[in-house]
Amino acid sequence: MSKRGRDLQQQGWRPWLFVVRSRLGFAVRTTRGYWALITTVKHPTLIGKESVVIQTLSEPDQVRVSKVDRTVYLFYRKAGRRHVCVVAKRIGPRTGFIMTAYVTDKIKEGRIVWRR
């Protein structure tokens, strides 16, 4: 870690916007910068919806494993007439990160690995 990084950490600054324990038991994190990319470029409907994303990871209606990558999980939670989907990649037994998040009308295919 750089000297600047150590100095920022000693001042209490953390790169993570949030870290949440997913329903599958691994911690999912995202940085402030990556969340800004998701909410300003990819899916602006999620601006200010961090708590909904956290709840989708910790209390989903269902979780599916990606058909393409077995280390990628799609967490779904009903939000009105639509669903919030948080896509997370597991990079170890205890940790992962958000790849993207969005609001959708349709749940994607993939094997269900957890259901409420």
C-alpha cells in the first residue's frame, strides 16, 4: 500500500462504500468510485438506493448462479412491480464484489441456489 493510502486509512477513510454479508454467507463489497460508475453511467435509477442494494444482498427473494460463470450470483428482491438485481462475483470462500446492479421486469435464467 502506498504512503498516501496508509495515511488515508489512519485518518479513518475506507475505500469501501459498504461491505455486506450476503445470504450465501460471503461478504460483498463495492467502492465509492465503482458505485458512482454504476449509478451515474450504467443504471442511474439506483442513485441513492444503496440501502435497497444492501437489503437485496442480505435478504433476497432468490439467488441464482450465472449460466456463464459459476462464481457469479444474481440476487433478486421484489421492489414494487419490478425486481432489484445485484450481480456479485465470489472471489474466495468469504469475499466477493458487486459487478453491477439494476432494476428489471424479468428474472434471468440460471439455477436457483437459494429461495425465500
